[in-house]
Amino acid sequence: MIKKFILPCLLLSVLAVSAQQKLVQYVKPIIGTSKMGHTYPGATVPFGAVQLSPETDTLSYEVNGKYNGDVYKYCAGYKYEDKTITGFSHTHFSGTGHSDLGDFLIMPTKGKLQLNPGTASDPKTGYRSAFSHNNEVAEAGYYKVKLDDDNITAELTATTRVGMHQYTFPKSDQSHIILDLMAGIYNYEEKTVWTYVRVVNDTLITGYRQTNGWARTRTVYFAMSFSKPFKSYGRKSYDAKQAYRGFWGKFNQDKNFPEIAGKKLKMYFDFDTQESEKIKIKFALSPVSQENALQNMRAEISGWDFDKVKMQAQSTWNKELNKIQVNTSNDNKINFYTALYHAFINPTTYTDLNGEYKGLDQGIHKAEGFTNYTTFSLWDTYRALHPFFNIIQPGRSNDMVKSMMAHYDQSSLHMLPIWSHYANDNWCMSGYHSVSVIADAIIKGTYNGDANKALDACITTSKHRDYEGIGYYMDMGYIPAEKSGVSVSNNLEYSYDDWAIAQLAKKLNRMDVYDEFIKRSNNWKNNWDKGSGFMRPKLADGTFKKVFDPKDTEGQGFIEGNSWNYSFFVPHDPVALIEVMGGKAKFTARLDTLFTMHLPDEFFAHTEDITREGIIGGYVHGNEPAHHIAYLYNWTDKPWKTQAQVRHILNMQYKPTADGLGGNDDCGQMSAWYMFSSLGFYPVSPGSDIYSLGSPLVNNAVLNLENGKTFIVEAIKQSDKNVYVEKVLLNGKEITNHQIKHSDITNGGKLTFYMSPKPKNK
């Protein structure tokens, strides 16, 4: 009789856990806003086109014609350490190490009109305001702050394509709302190419802004609506005198003139306000037209109920967060659900409600049967974020691959995206990692498009000879150090990407392609220097570069890293890597050294992206190339060291505080690493259907999959001391090879870890 009740009881337990929980309470968007995290605290919805968030300074990208290093701190526009706010703009990247965006900054003020933002040291010289974190609230889908200088409370929320503002004013006959069309992130003097504003009536404004920045041909259209008619309005132009200005000078365009155009414009709108009167704004975006922006606004927010929009945003977040339900400590829950929140910010929706979007060819296209996405930070996100989507967001992952294929079709260079946003490829970082994302999605059964066409796009991209040394790579099997400052890292990343292409070709039974690319995937061996025991720059004559320091990040052939970390970057063939490094024992000792060595201060002299907060020994967790390394112990005789290091990284590099991220979150990659590792498994080599096991941080978790099935992770005797795994069962059967398959997850089932305070030497 007892046996008969086991399954029903288990089912009831799962159903009880799977009921929707209030998980938005654990999301703290303020995490990562200090130091190196580069996240923003403002309002957005899952994968939303609008990211409505405060800016805390106005630093220029350049000073006296040279790069201004301090601007790096403002990749997300907001820096927790700052004491003033300059306004609230509608577009932001989350966690990046370079930037753009910051469009359409709005700032409420009262008193004498000031259109200059002023300075942080003396905010009263401009429209910026002092603020305190004591009067600041940052939640999923909602942001609130008191602007102390004018006693105005600002509140923000959003839908997918519309930002909604609510400003509570004091009594004044000089209340203003400023629309700064010059403001931006990573701004510089010539960044704004053109701006157009049309005042349709006393509550509605439309227009667009074209910029030349990280994306060199980016145009964003807007529609802005006020809940209350303004009594007057005007503009100030900061344009330099032009040789030809037409005959618009017949009008006084500075005051109450309905059609404004120029490169450097600021608008203002004047109001009379009563004590505690709320003025609300709906601000919609479109990549296509002012008309589409207006349609987006009217469809997504029909009225003026701010609390209703906030509630909808948080309800949407709660539904998404409930795709994974974890049982762990409160701090770990905050870290986990904030990581899940950050993972679900990017990529961002890049279609209007009618399906239209602007393509790389600058033409207007319609996404038929899919949502088009942008913001593909692929050097970062191919490693864990996109594999994470293949489990938790397979429908969106499918659309993301279709978006990449649309990008390829519209590209004049016939290349898949490298780092794309807003109908542009900014070509940032190295590799052609879209092929990894595509291969991973097809191999795991996520993509329902033409797989052979996708493979052809991967092949064409990988053979673009004049891109980043690919021609040398194809002809010589490596990139000569004289030809590229990042020759070694490019070779390593191309080798991995080619392996991913080979796996896709094998799945599609295109064995000629498989043979070609599996051979190319061994090119990493051409930078392996047996003499020094490191990956090392090789010259065109076949000799290794003589001046070489494996700890240095400058001039050694690597991008954002050193040879100590990059020498482990063969995620597709750990067995071969172990062999060239002298076998399992020597490989284990080498990993031990990486995690325990001391890096001298000069290591940090030439890099913005790496600081001590993101380092354990010489292992750089704060940057992506090393993210798989802790799992490599699984290929040695000491897999328990993977378990120990993973738990160490989880506890050291992620904290529920503003400075709680040890490096740039990079559009969710750091967060995806945290979630995978907290659940006890990680995709060491995307393009494979294998996940490597680690040491789960959660007590248990339920993954509610899109196919209606559930996958349960359970850690028996979980504690801070019990970081080692005594045994693992999958659906009651013991796992001995430290890995599970993708189908083990998507078929539903239960993964049980038995935890112990002592390592198991097998």
C-alpha cells in the first residue's frame, strides 16, 4: 500500500511547489549598480524595448580629443556612488563594458528654468538634483526616487515599448518638464546626427533622434503624451552656425513653435501645479516611425492609471520569475532572482506591435511569425545565457535565432551578428559566436526554422577572410602576431566556434562540412607552446614571440585576459587540452595554481574590465573567457575540486548588495553563470547537449518548462559546509560521469545531489 502512494504524493508536492509564488520581492535591481556591475536600477519588463532609468552624470566619451577613462563607469548611465540625478532616459544596456543609448532624457524641475544639467559638485547650477538612497526604491518594473532640490517625487514603470513617468510636484506656477534631446551615454560632441520634434497639440509630441555612436546609423522614433496640457513650451538650440539655414528664420522657433529640427536641441514644457499634483507621461519608442510609436503607446497603455501599469509590469515579471522556483536562504534567493531578472532583460524586443522593424539594410521589414530581437552581446552571452534560454525560454530562443538569420539576410557583408543593436553591428569583441548560439539551439531542438540554411550562414560567416584575421586563420591555422594584437584569443575562439559548426553539420549529416570544420577546430594547438606551457603568440615565420608574460594582459595576443586564463580556453576538447598539458595530475596542479596564485598590481594597469573584486587567485571570474574553467576538474581525477571552486565562486562573486557583482554582468552572462551553477550544472561547451555537474547552492528547485514538464533539483543535506557531492541520482539512477544531457532536463524528472562535508576522490 505504501508504494502505491509514493507517486501521487510526489506529484502533489510538485504541484504545491509549482503554484505561482510572489518572487518579485526578491529582485533587487540595485545589485550591480556600484563598481564593476554596470547594471541599471530603472524600470523595464522582460526583454522590453524600453529601459527607463535614471542617469547620475553627464560625462563625455572624450576630453580634449582623447578617451575619457571615467566614462567607463557610466556604461549603464547610473553609478550608485553618485549623489545627483540628471534625469531619466528610455534606453540602456545592462551590465556592458562599452555603451551607447541613453535616449530622450526627461527631468522635472520647478522655479527658474535651467536647461544646463549643471555639475555634480553644485547641482543647483543646473537642472540636476541631489538625491538620497534612503528615498530611492528599485523593484522589478518600478523605480522611485525623491529629487531633493525641487521636492519632486519621480516614479517610473514600463510596458514592452512604453515608459510611464509619474512626477509628484509641489505647488508652483513655475513647474517644468525638460526633454533633453542632446543627452546620451558615451556621449560626445558630434554624436547626435539629427533630431526632429513635432508638437501635435498641448499634450502630444512626436519625433525622432538619429545618432552615430557604437551603432553608427541608429534612429529611434518616439511619441510623448502628457496627462495634463502644458501652458507653454519652448526649445533651445545649441547648434553651431551653419553655412546654410534656409528661411526658417522668419519664425521665432524658440517659443511655442510646433516643428523643431536640429542637431542639438532641448525642449521644455511649462505647467502650473498644485501641492502633490501628479503629472504623468507616456513615452513610446519605435525603430520605424512616429506613427508606429504612437500606435505602440495607445495599444500598450490606454489610460493614465500608473499603478495599474506598475502592477501589470510586476505581474509580468512574477510570471517569468516563476519559471524557476528555488528554496534556499533569503540572501541566496535575492541573488538568484535578481540574476534571473538580469538574464531576462536582454536581448531586447526590436519590433513594433504591428511586427515592423528596421533592418541592417536600413529598410523596413516585418517579422512574420516571430519577434525580432536586438542587443546581442554574443562574446559574453553564448557561453551560458543563450544555453539557459534553451532550457527556460525556448520560444524566445527560437525567435532570437530567427532574428540572427534576419540579420544575416540583411547584412551587406553576409555575416551573422557579432555584437548587434538597433539595426547595426558594432563589431565589438572577437569570435563569430552567433554560430555557437545557432548550433546550440538546433542541436537541442529549440530552432524550428531551416537548419541547413542556418548552417550555410554559419559557414559563410566563418569564411569571411577579411574579418579579424580569418584569412590567415584559414591559410596558416593561426593568426600571426604581427597581424593582430589579439591573435591568440581570436584563434582559440574561432577554433571553438568551428567545433560548434562541425557539431551542427554532423547533426544534419553534412559530413563534408563536419570534416572540414572539425579539422579547423584543432587550430588552437598551433598557439600551444610546449616549452613555456602556455598559449602564446606565434609569428608569421612559425616561431613564438620572444617577449612573453603569461600574467600580462597587454600586448600578449589576448583580448580582456591573459594567457593564464586563456590557456584553458579549449572548452570543446578538454581531453586533448589535458594531454598537451601533461596529463591529469599536472593539469589538476595547474588549475590549483590558477585559483591560488597571487597577481601583482601591475596586472591591472592596462585593463578596465578586471579588478581585484572579480578575481580568485589568478582566475578572473569578472570576465567571461574563464567561466568554464572551474568545471574542468571534472575531466581529472579530482572532480570534487570543481564542487569546491564552484561554491567558492558563488559565495564570493555574488552578493545582495549594490557592489555585489565582481564584474560587468554583460547582458546577463554573469547572472546566467550564477543560476546554472546554483542549480548544480553548467554548459561547458555550448553546441553539445551535455551539462557538467558541480555543487548546487539551492536546497531544491523546480524548473517549470514551456513543454509543461517539470525538472526538479534537490540537494540532500545542503549546507555551507556540505559543498561536496557524495553521489548524484537522476530519476533514481546514479550518475557516475559528472554530466547530464539536455533531454534529461526537458523530458522532466528529478536530479538529486547528496551533499557531504568531505570530498569524494572519484
